[in-house]
Amino acid sequence: MPDFDPTDDIREDTQAAWYRYLDFVMPFRPDLYRYCRALAGHLWDGEDLVQDTLVRGFATLGSIHHHIDNPRAYLVRIATNLWIDAERRRASEKAAMLAQARESDETSNDASPLESALMRDAAAALMDNLAPQERAAVLLKDVFDMDLKEIAHMLRTTLGAVKSALHRGRTRLRQSRTPGVSGRALASRELVDQFVDRYNARDLPGLLALMLDTASIDLIGLDVEAGREAFERKGGWFYHNLYGHDWAAERPAPARWESAIFRGEVVALVFGPNLEGREVLGSVMRFEEDDGRIASIRAYAMCPETVREVGEELGMPNDPDPYRFISMILAFARGH
């Protein structure tokens, strides 16, 4: 049976429904964010839980045949279940890894107590620091010694994606043993500074030279672009973001970027005019690096609570009413 290939009509209908859904849940987002932030205990993880909740809530609507009397409770219940499931899965996977390590201890006549302890530590680090695809790639290659093509087939991805996952996973495992390093393949200050400088100079070729051809840009909750063709496309988000937009006057108005250190991580702060024309912090950009170039960018323009927390901690001007700005973005997205 051939793979299901959505038509343009289905894609456009789904996009329109997603934008309507985001409009509908916007009044409930502040409470949802506070709840997810408290559950996760971390800024970025809390925002990830918000996004997972919104996506699950949207997907679940199609299978609900009754009226939702309390949308906020509906979203909070989904967030709770996602968090509990993730914690259970994490605990179960970690227990299985540690049990496998202990079994290896018992069946190996050559392993010293120190080597056994190191093996258990490595198993715990694998669970604590790696994303699922990175974890699978490292296990399949370094533990089961599988061929890269075989791994790509098993994970239903490309050979290049497997190599990148292996590189990131091994890097994060090395970093996890270094005090003060979070374990993510974060971009260096030098690379982010170069990216910010070339953005402010509107140097599109220069920006692309700093990015992997397979890089991805996630405008969280709205759009994802991947690959050089997408970044160069004039109607795309990356191209549009580079040349900017004055939402109040409906005309081009490039944003201004600057780099900053937020909780030990190098980020880019995106400033632009709000609907009153005052320059405010509109977004925060996070970067991952691979082989000296940008591998991924996560943009938080659609995450006002996260942007506000970053702005307040860094003493930057926040938009007093960011939800009006988000409504403008959604209206613009509908028209494109």
C-alpha cells in the first residue's frame, strides 16, 4: 500500500484549523504555561510541555464527540497526562538500562568494580542527556555495532541524520561528564555573534554560509523550515524574518538582533516595534551547533510567557500586550 500523501487542500485546511485553534486557546495559554512551567521545573522544558500539550489537544479534538465545557481544564488534563507519561517512560527506560548494566556486570568475569560503576554511570548519562533519536543512534551503533545504513532504515531516517544524531549524542555524553555543561550541543558565543552580525547586516549569503545545508529552523507553534532551499525561498519564514515587518503599519521593518548570555547559554534577542511603535523584545532564539556551523534554531516569538521571563531576567523591555502581536502574526500567516 502506498504511503499516505496529503494533498495541498488537506494541508491548507489543517493549517487554517490550526490557526483558528491557536486563536481559541490564546486566553488559556498563560495559565497553561504557569502550570507546565511548575511541572517541568525548567523554562525551556516547560515551554516544550506547553507545545506538546497544544499539539495533542489539537489532534484529540477530532476524536471528541461532546462539547468541551472547560477548555482550560481540557488543556491542563492533557499536560498532566503527558508529563506523567514522560516521567514514567523515563523512569522505565532508565531502570531497564541500569538493569542491563547490572546483568553485564554479573556475566562478565573481566569487569572490575570501577569498570562496572562506569558502565552504570554511562547508562544513566545516556538516559539523562540524550534525545530519543540520539539515544537510539548511540545504542545501535556503539552498543550493537550496527551499520549506519541499517540504523537509518530502522529509525526511518536518512544516513546524514543518523551521522548527525551520533555526533550530537556522543558530544552530549562527553559534555555531561564536564561540570557546568548542560549536555546540549549549544552553539558557541563566537558562532552566534557572527550569525547576529550577519543578520543585522541583512547578509543572507553570509547567514547561509554559517548554517549546515541540513539545518532546521523551528518557529515554535507556527512553522518549521529545513534545508537551504527553504531558507532562500522569498515566501519563507526565514527570508521574511530577515527583512522584517512592521505589524502596525503593514510595511517592511527589519528587526534588530543582539546576542546575550541567559543562564549560561548564548541566545539571540530579537527586538522590533510593537503595535505602538516602541522597540520591545519580541523573540528569543536558541542555537545548536554541529561541526562549527548552525545545526538548528528554535525561535520563541509565539511563546510570550517564555520571552517575558527571559526579558525580565535580562532587564530587557517586554511588550505589555504580546498577545495582540501574536494575533497579528496569525493573521499574516493565514494570508500566506
